[in-house]
Amino acid sequence: MLNKKVEKALNDQIKVEADSSHAYLAMASWAEINGYPGASAFLYAHSDEERMHMLKLIKFVNDRGGKAIIPSVSEPGKDFKNLKNIFDLLLSHEHNVTAAINNVVDVCLKEKDYTTHNFMQWYVSEQIEEETLAHHIIDQLNLIGNDKGALYFFDRDVANMKGAAPSGGQAK
Ligand code: FEO
């Protein structure tokens, strides 16, 4: 049986991933209707990835004899100023996700649950990748500033960065 404290931490993380998926879905939709098809594809795919992160946790909890709790999701933001604003929010959101994952890892160590600790290492690595990518994108947007031509090319290129599937639908 899954340790109860670990189970609670994993269920909390299920909600974090569900909220992340929802937050990026709202951003994808905004980008779609504001003339950024590339960023929209990236964000739709990122939203799908977060759903996959959530599903992976649900399966793990249930497979280990626990009970996954399917959470209600928090209302996502909807009033975005521009792409820079979106990616700043995305990075700040990912910092919070990393803190949440570190908390799960901490509970695993305190409870001596090395199996779940091992499982969580995938999330630890994933966070490093996601934060690095978000930093990289924000650096590019800072360089671009208000240059509309450069923004056009950025939007075209961001569609092909990790996280964006051509269909806008597949998790990696
Ligand atoms: Fe699943 Fe981007 O954290």
C-alpha cells in the first residue's frame, strides 16, 4: 500500500498538473485568436504534456494501491497582454510546479518511500528541461522587443520547439 502522506502529496501534484494543463490551454486559445499560430501550437502541445504528467501520476497512485483523486481545476488566467507576458507567466508557473515537485520528493524521503522517490525523478528532470526552454524563449522575446517582423519569425519558429507537436495535439 502507498504511504498515506505520499499518497496525499501525489494527489496534490495531480491537481498542480491539471491546473497547469488548463493554464496553458487558456494561453493557447489566446494566442490562436491573436495572430500567433506558432505560439498557439506550442501552448496547445504544452497543455497536452501537462495532462500527460497528470495521467502518469494518476496511474502510478492507482497501480500502487492508492486512490487517485480527480480534482476540480482552477480558473485559468485569460487577460494576457502579449506573448512576452504569456511566457513570463509560464515560467513563473513552472517555478511553482518545480517547488511542488520538490515537496513531493521531500515527503518521499521523509517517509522512506524510495520507489515513489525514484518515480518522481522523471518529473525532476522534466522540470529542468521546461524551465530551460522557457528561459530560452523569454531571452528571445526580450531581444525581439517590439520588432513585429522578428516576432513573426519567432512565432513561426516556436511552433517547432520542444513541446509543440505538428498536430498541436500530441504529448511527447
Ligand atoms: Fe508538469 Fe510543466 O510541469
